[in-house]
Amino acid sequence: MKRIVALLALAFATQAAHAGLFSDDDARKQIADQGAQIQAQGQRIDTLEAGNARILNLVNQIEQLKQDIATLRGQNETLQYNLDEATKRQKDLYVDLDNRLRAMEQAKVDAHNAEQASAQQSLDSAIALSKNGKHKDAVAALTQFINANPDAAQTPTAYYWLGVSQTGLKNYKGAQAAYSAVLSKAPNDPVAADALYGSAVAANAQGDKKGARAYLLQLVEKYPQSDKAAIAKKALLSTN
């Protein structure tokens, strides 16, 4: 800017030196015009320089913004990667936990099934003793089963066969106690009708005809569709 103004001033001085070639008025007018032109050109240059400075500042700001955006993109990519990794680890953890829980549940089921199979095998062995007339051994085995499995699904059956073996040993009170356990603990069990019939047999063996008849009537009333109900009906008809 200073250099340009100096050149313009030199041109102005040169023209002023030749001002004598013209009239004073013309010279003054030309000098004034040239001075105004110089000033206008100077202002224009200042404006352009100021505009260039602003443009340069904007360019610098744009470059800084570009760098900031690039930095933010890098940070965002890092965060997204960390999020993806955390999500993957969490998913793997859930899968592993689910597999562990499934394995534990399966182990419980397997253990329960094994326990049930073992209990059923013990009961079957005890019932076989009763069916084969080994009532003393059967009573011991069935009592042991009941004590070991008081809430098992097979326990009503164990009580019934205990009643059968007690009847075989002529322990009728013990037999009726076993049959009563079936009726009180599992009245809807398939062996309930058999237990009522067994109670009638035990009562009759003790000479309690009235009690035996009451058991038979109860059997026909409560379990009319059972096999023992048909037998009970015939027994009731024969005692009329």
C-alpha cells in the first residue's frame, strides 16, 4: 500500500512540475483531480486489503473448522468402536450366562430324573416283595421309601402296598392306617379306590361288618368308575 501511494505521489509531483505549461486554474484543477484519484485509489486499495484480510481470516477459520471436524470424526469413530466392542462383550456375556443357566437347569432336571428313577426302582423292588408274599421285608422297604420320599408322587402307591403287606401280616390296624394315609394325602390318586377297598377288607377281617360295608358304600359313591367299585357293588349285593 505505501509503495503504491509513493508511486502515485511521484506521478503527481511530475505532473506538478509541468504545471507551468498550463494555466494556474487548469493546473490546480488537474492537481486536485489527481489528488482525489490518488485518495480514491488509496481507499480502494485499503478496502481490498481489508477484504483480503477478512477472506484470509475466513479461510483460516474454515481450515480450523475442517481440522475440528476431522478430530470429532476420529473421536466419534473411536467411541463407536468402543460401543460396538462393549455391545459385543455384553452380548457374549449374556450368551455365556444363558448357557450356564441352561446347563444348571438341565443338571437339575437330570438330577431330578435320576432321583425319580432311583426312587421308582426302590418302590418297584418293595412292591415286588409284597406281591411275592414277602410281607415283612416289603413293610420294611416300603416304610423306608415313605420316610425317604414323603412328598413324592409315588408315595400314595407306597402307602397302599404297605397296607397290603400289613394285611398279609394280619396287622389290620397297621393296614388301615396305611390306607387312611392314602385317602387323606391323595384322595384323587388312582390307588385311592384300592385303598378304600383294602380298608373294607381289613375291617371285615377284624369282624367289623358294619365298618366294611361303610367303606364299600363310600367306594361306590366316590369312585364309581373304578374297577374296585364294580367288585364293591357285588360284595354289597351279597351281604343284603
